[in-house]
Amino acid sequence: MATRPHRLLGICGSLRAHSTNTAVLKALANRMGEHAELQLFALNDIPLYDSDLEADGLPDAVLALKDAISQADGLILCSPEYNYGVSGVLKNALDWASRPDVNSPLRNKPVLIMTSSPGVLGGVRAQAQLRETLNATLSREVVIPGVSQKIQDGQFEDEPTLQFMLASVDQLLGEIDLLGCWR
């Protein structure tokens, strides 16, 4: 009996056209192999969270985000660190996706949290905030310090870091299998 690859959803916490975090996710997507596929979801069209909008009916972009999360076996979030914290665009998307909490597509969804920063800490402070936001989910973390030096012509090129990220993805896939999240 043939099995399909694990479906992973990559969400970048940056809206920049040439985001280093998008480059990281694309590098991972290109190296997934036959065990998993990584689809990227852009947050550009997600409106600011507003409970009035929620009460009137979810915007199409929010419905698309929630559906993409629901269809994924696991998530890979990759965020820059802005002013010692998680990017506003990613926090906003997670706020939309987490509601209502009892029916959230994030509930018990295995998550790999990755942060990057040009500095030596690689976004660890943003990770702390993401862990708080994702308290109801399982998660593991990867930090990427000095990310600007690891991007060449818009491509993530640092093989040791890429190998470390791929090992973390393998652990995420193992977690998905263990928890029976794989459909």
C-alpha cells in the first residue's frame, strides 16, 4: 500500500519580497525528499485581527489560512525577531488561527518553530513569545544566528544549518507519526 508524503505547511513571519525567512523555508522545501512536502503560505492578505470582522464572518484570507493549517500534518513557522519579539504579522495570523480555541486548527498541531536574526542569538527572544502563543500545541525550536551571511543571491546556502534544520524536520515527522496526526 502506497503512502503519501507528510503535508507540512510553512509560514513565514515576514512580508518582505526577499525575506531571509522565506529563503530558509524555500531551502527546506527543496530538500524535503519523498517523506514530506512543504507548502508555503504567505500572510500578505491576512487583515489585522478584529473580533467585529470575526463576528461578521471570517475574511477569505483567514478562511484560507485556517484551511491550510487544518489540511497540514504539521507546521513550520519561520520568523524574524523584531525589537526582541515575534513579528506582528505572524502573531496576528496565529491570533486569527487560534480562534475559537476549542475548534482551532492549531489545537494539538505539531509545530517546528524557527527564528532567525542577523545577530548572534538567532531570534531566541521571538521564540519565547511564539512558545507562549502556541502553548496549546507541541513545538520544537531552531534558531538561525547570522542569517544575513547565510543567504547568497536570495538563496539560503549554509549547509551545516540546513542539515540541522532537516534533522529537526525529521523529528517533527516522527512526532506526527507518533501522535497519529498523519492522515
